Amino acid sequence: MSDAGAAPAVVPAGARGARWRTLARIAREQPLGAFGALVLLVMVVVAIGAPVFAPFDPTQGDAASLNSAPNARNWLGTDAFGRDNLSRLIYGARISLMVGLGASLLGVVVGAALGIVSTYRGGWVDTITQRVMDALLAFPMLLLALAMAAVLGPSLPNVIVALAVPIAPRAARIARSSVLVLKATTFIEAARATGCSDLRIIVRHILPNTFAPLLVIATAYLGLAIVQEAALDYLGAGIQEPDSSWGLMMSGSATALALTAPWIVIFPGLAICLTVLASNLLGDAIRDLLDPKLRGK
Amino acid sequence: MADYILRRLGIGLVTLLGVAVMVFFIMRILPGDAAVMMSGAGAGAVSEKELAEVRSKLGLDRSLPVQFAEWAGKVAVFDLGTSLRTGKPVIEDIARRFPYTLQVVVMAMVIAVLVGVPMGVLSAAFPGSWGDQALRALSIVGLAAPSFWVGLILILALVWMFQWSAPLFWEPFWVSPWKSITQLFWPALAVGMRQLALIARMTRSIMLEVLGEDFIRTARAKGLSEWAVVMRHGLRNGLLPVVTLIGFEVSALFGGLIVTETVFSVPGLGQYVVTAILNRDYPAAQGIVLILAGIVVLGNLTVDLLYGALDPRTRVQAADK
């Protein structure tokens, strides 16, 4: 893993200039991926600085202007309670990004750990893990997330866990296929022959070699988790009022009002599209950079 | 081959059993007491004694393994119990709603394949053209848009342009097929958008790969028309992974349906399962989740077996296993 694509992470601190040059070169090679990374970065900054960027309090309604169209004061209009849509959108970015990042990270880490350890161990542990994962994979993602959210009850950490549950078996499957190949290689055999413990082999030899595909699916599930979080909110099983999330902005009275005040549902949807688009573009770029077959094309 | 089929069937059965166990226990740990819900939500108005009666009537006072065994035994003969909410047998509710869902899924897939495959093939036949660029941009956006939001926007556009209004009554297919197809076209389009984008993208990349193969050069060298090269030699060989993708996407389609049916108020299984889960209607939720997961397991099994039938190469590999 000493190629240019992964270099920024391992360049020593002294080589600052080289690191920037490498980043600039990657951005030139993968303009779409750089665009995605930039969009996500801006979103993260806006989400963290929500109190600074939001022009109004997202929970404070103005009874004098209900469902008003976009205007100079409320750039994206107001909702049925007279709350400023732009401010709600900005605060909503916090929830979407936290859930997206949290669920995809949690799901991929837990899934990968299960997949790597059980595949490496083999035997009945592997067989049982496999069957459990198969059963989990049979549930449509959103259906499993919905059931889990209903079991756990609506709160931010619970929504993250609920969305991570269907991601884990998918990550486990990806990890499993790489470990199966790795287990048969001579360098693992050599490591074992030199007396490495199982833990050391897994952490130092197997994990680094399964990292690339796992990183790629983590970015893919980042976008999917954001979409599904919005769906859970829309159905009433996710984040609850008065918190603001993009899915919540489209649900309830917003749908009923869609014909007279369409801006209420249009903007949060666009925000989701942009975020997912950015994470997909970034994911594609990472895949291209990490895939030796595609490199240099 | 027979050995391979038997093994796959066996794994499928074990998976189904695992699904049943999971469905049962997830639904049982749902917070909220079904007995309280059944006796009318006015908590406090019902005495402990009455609650205990309802519990024993529902069998909720027995141990979980006993309840599971009883439930599984009934499921095996297609008795899914009575819905706590509608008061009707769950299997009847499902039977009434299933045709709508099936129709939306089939129509969504047909739309996705009929539009997505030609788009992908054209795109690969003229790589770098403006059409190819437009398609790639469209498919990336199609993958990013949540299906329920696409549904909402579709409804808005339809109302603005055609004064469309959501049907108050959804015509069953067997009563008037044409009307039912036109009614369900929009929900199917909203659900199928993502699959359309996926299929177009996948067809494009596979066709690009296939069109670079030696046998394509041979076909061109023989003097075949470009049409024959792309369609007969290229598409034939590129279609297999697409078939697999379609099989595996059935699961994702059901996921999309759950919300989209709610958006369009289509009286299908998606809408039913959402209400059942959110209202803690155990029998209904268990039954429907089990059936949806069962369909997914059968779908994956079919893809595996079809794959063997379509591609002689995998049959040999399977026999080696």
C-alpha cells in the first residue's frame, strides 16, 4: 500500500509540500471525486457551525408568516409553523451527516470485524455467523431498519444503530470474500510459520489488505444511510419534532401542503440528493484510486 | 449440478428458518404492550385482571420458545394469525394487498430494464459522446435521489401539468388491467428510477468491457454490421451480470416500495407493513416481514440457479465445488 493514491496518509510530517502536491495531483486526476469531497467538507463545516450560519432559530415559529414562499427574509420560505426552512435545512444537515457517518462507520466496522474473525477462524463459528448474516441479508434494508427503529425507540443514537444493523451483514460479506482469498496466500502462511499470533495476523496482515474494499463500501453506505434516515423520519420512526432533519421536513403536513407550498418538500430533497451525489462521487474516486487495475488509465 | 441445486435449496431453507426466528423475536421485543393496545388504548381504564385475560387469550403469557413453536407451526400451514388492528386474518389482508405490490414491482423492473439496458448499450456503443456523458450524469443523479422524494416531486409535476389527482380507488389488475397499469405507472416509475440508473450504469460498464474482447474484433473483422456486433455478440455476453443484478435488486425494490406506497397511498404490502410495525400489530408485522424476506430468499435462489442455466461456464465451476 505504498502507492501514490494512499500516500497522503503515511507521508511524514516533514513532507508537507509533497503531501499538498500529491493531493493536487489526485484532484486533477479525479475532478468529480474532488468535487464530492469539497461538497461534503462544506456540508460538515455548515453543520458544525449551524448556530453561526442559520439566520433563525430552527424551532422558533413566526405566526405572522406561515408557509410563506421564498423571499428576502426567509430565503427558502417558511413551513406550516412559520419556521425558517433555511435554518431547519442547516440544522438538519447535522442529523443527516451524523446519522450517515455514524451508521455507515458502525455498520462497516462491526460487519467487517465479524466477517474477518469468523472467516479467519473457519469451522462452526464461521458456519453459524454465515447463516445469521444470510438471514439478515434476506430483509430489505429499509424494512430491517424500520423494525429495529421501532424496537429501539426514536432517538438519534437509536436511529444510527437501526441503520447500521442492515449494513453490517453486507460489510461482513465483502470482508469475507477478501479474507477467503488472503487465507490461501503464502504471506499469511509465512506469518503463521514465523509464529505470529492469530490476533497479530488479523490486525497486521489481513486488515490492511481488506481495507480498500471496506473503505469503498463505507462511502457507498454513507449515501444510502442518509437516504434511509430520511425515509425513517418521513415514516415517523426516526428523529422526532421539534428537532429538524431533512426527512422530517418532508413528512406530515409538508406532504399535505406540497401543492400550495412545494418549496417545503423540494429543498430538503435537493439537499439529500446533493449530499448523496457528493458521497457517491467521492466513493467512485476512492475506488478508482485504490483499484490497481484502474490506476494509470 | 443436482448436488449443487440441493445444497443451495438446503441453505435457502436454513436461511428461511433463521429469518423466521429473527422476525419473531424482533417483533416480541417491540416496546409497547399488545394486550393494552387490543383492549383499547385508554390505559388505566383496563384492570390488571382484564389485561391478563387478553394476554392468555393471545397466548402472550406463555414462554417465548413455546410461543415461537406455536407460531412457526401455524406459519407452516399458512396461518399467520389475526391482525390486532384490522381484526381479519393476516393472510387475507396480505392476499388482498399483494397483487398491488407485485404489480408495482414488476412494472418498476420492466421500466428499469426496458429503458436502462438500451441506454447502457447505446452509451457503451458510443463512449464519450454527449449522449454517453448525459447518461452518466443522469444515472449518478438517479442513484442519489431518494425514491419517496422522487415520488413526491412526480406527484407535484403531474398535478401542475395534467391536473392529475391521486386515485381514490386503485383498480385491481384483474378487474380492469389497463386502468390499473396506468394508475400504478407513476408509483412504479418512482420506485424503479434507482434500478433504472443502476442497470444503465452496469450495462454500460459491462458492455464496454465485452466490446473490448478479442471475439468482438473477430466479429468486426468478419465484416459483420456494427448492429450485429453490438447486439448479437456483445449484448448476449454482457447480459448475464445484469440478470444477476436484477435478481438481487428485488430486495432493494421492496425497500423502496415501503415508503413510496405510503407517498402515493397505494394499498399494497409496503403501506401495510409500515402501519403494522408502527402500531405494534405483531401478527401482521411478523407475517408480512416473513413473506417479504421469503420472497427475497427465493429470488436469490432463483438467480443462482438461473445463472447456472444461462452460463455454462458457472455450471462447470459449481460441479467442481
